[in-house]
Amino acid sequence: MTEDEEILCVNDIMNSLRTIFQFIHDCPEHFFYISLVLLHKYLRKVAIQKFSHDKHLVSTACLLLASKVENAPLKLAKLAAAFHKAQLKRHGLPAKQPSAHQLFQIQSALCLIESEVLTEIGFDFDVELPYRYIQEYGEYEADGIGEVVQVASCICNDTFIMPLCLYYHPMQIACGCIYFSTLHLKTPLPNFGGNPWYKFLHSEIEFAHVQEIANYLKHIYKKIGERRGKGSVKQCPYTCLLYTSPSPRD
């Protein structure tokens, strides 16, 4: 599987997991993104084509883990019921209540996969999301900053399709999203105290890394846009945004 194929596959997983997440109703938004970071940590060890379980079950197990990382574990039965409902919807089947046996099978599988994921990632629960850095940048009062931050937050949602969280610090990802949004909005960013805008979050951030992330985002949007038949990324860099809900709170 090529990198592009894997990213499109993760895109599919992300869509399915979003449906499961929505069926849970009262699950905090940031659990969803933490689960995707955990999924990427797992993918670094086990390629999708080598999964011994359904890929949607694996992502759901990561959501279960994410809730535990945040010390607010989801009820297994509730998560299993949401998974069953989402699978019916994904296959275009009418909604119906799962049997006790079906729920038991899903719960058993989630527990088994959870254990496997924990083993593969080495109990690495070091997860930090970029959103708070985007919000921190937004506290600077300057013309056009509000719209830049809003678009950057939406773009940040899409970074979880990619394994950026494995290779860049959340500050760098935040800057990449801000930079990408300025390219689309054609909004120049002010310097801070004589320093470039990206030094606002940290003095050691290098523009080369910011540009790398923005270029990678452009590449992925183009790939997903081609898949959906929405044309070139040049027409609208974020037409392929998956989720435009408010960014989660830290």
C-alpha cells in the first residue's frame, strides 16, 4: 500500500469513526482527535493491510483508549452499540437494535484489540493536540487574525488524516495550519516584536518545517479532492475539509 493509498484509507476510517462518535452523543470532542493520534501510533507499528481485525473496530478501540487516557472511560456496551449502528449505516442497511450476542462479540473484540494496541504502542500515551496553540495565536489582536484562526482550526481537523503527529511537534503543526490558511485567505500575518509571526509560539520554530507541513497538506487535499471529483486544490484549498465543527477544548 502506497502512502497516498494509506492516507485515503485513514480518511475512510476517520469518516466511519466520526459516525460512531456522533452516535455516542455525550463524548467530548477532543476524545475523537486523541483516538486518531493513538491510531497513527499503532499504524507506525502495524500496517493497515496487516490488521488482524476490521479496521473500523481498531479505530473504535482507539476511541475507547482515548477516553481512558482522559480518565473518563466510555461504557463498553454503549460504544459497541454505537459501532453496530454505524456499521449498518455505512453499509446502507436499516437501523435495528443489536442482539445480546452481537454486542458481546463487538465488546470482546474491542477489549482484545485494545490490548493489542497498548502492546504495539508501548503504552505511549503522550498526546498533545495542536488546537491550543492555534487558539493562543488567535489571542493576538490584529486585522484578519480571527478568520485565519477559524480556517486554521478547520484545517487542523484534517491533519489527523496524516501521520503528522508522529513527526512534528503540535506547535509546528499549528503553525503549518495557520500558514496554509493565510495562503488561501491571502492574509499577510504581522510580525511580533520584530520577529516572524511563527516565532510567536516558540523562538525555535523554523519556517522550513512550517512550509513542509503546508506543502504536505496541499498534496493531501489534492489527492482527496481528485478522489471526490472536486477538482484541483488551487480552486479552494480546503474544499475537502472533513469536519467544520468548532475545535475541541484542551
